[in-house]
Amino acid sequence: MQLYVPPEPMVNRDFLKQVLSGQKRLMPLKDVRQIYVPKFEELAVEKMMPLMKEDAEFMSYFPDKMPKGRPFARDYFWNVLNTHNEPYVSHLVQHANSERYSAVSKDTQSAAIEVTDEWI
């Protein structure tokens, strides 16, 4: 059985010890529901991880500590979250897309200059 293993530097000696002792888990690769999440600022791992820290089952796939200044791997984070709670991820991505595109259209409208027929 192939396992979905987090990339370096997420995999370290302490994390592997926790996996072997049953405190942390690795997901079978066949169970992973992969997803592409747009690289929007509101969907950054640094912003989403604090929201997920309370979910013990989700956090069982992540090391307790990361090297200073190193965020969790983006693809791994979103694939695990999508596997764990697909409707939530779909809602987040859909909401971010709708906010992003509605903001662009509002900006475009505010930058436009209306001209009367007389000036044309």
C-alpha cells in the first residue's frame, strides 16, 4: 500500500516517531482526493491553518512543529483538507472565486468614465 507522505521539511524524525507510535497518521494514496486550489491570498495555508488547528483528526496528518519560517506544504494541506472535508473546500474555493471576480468587476466599474452623448 502506498501512503500519501508529506514533503520535506514536514517529514522529520519526530513526526515519523509519532506516526509509528500511532499519534499521527499517514493517508493511503488511493484515498486522497486531490484538488487544485487557486493561489489567492485568502486561501493561503498561513491563513487557513489557524482555523484548522482545532480539528484533531485533520491535524493528525501534520507534524506538531515546523522549522522556523517554513510553512506547511500547500498541495499537501489542501489535498488532506479536501479528503477530510470536500464540501468545505469546495465552498471555500467557490466563495474565494466569486469574491475575487466580483471585486474585479466593481474595480472596473469604478475606473470607467461615463460620457454623455453630447461629448461623444
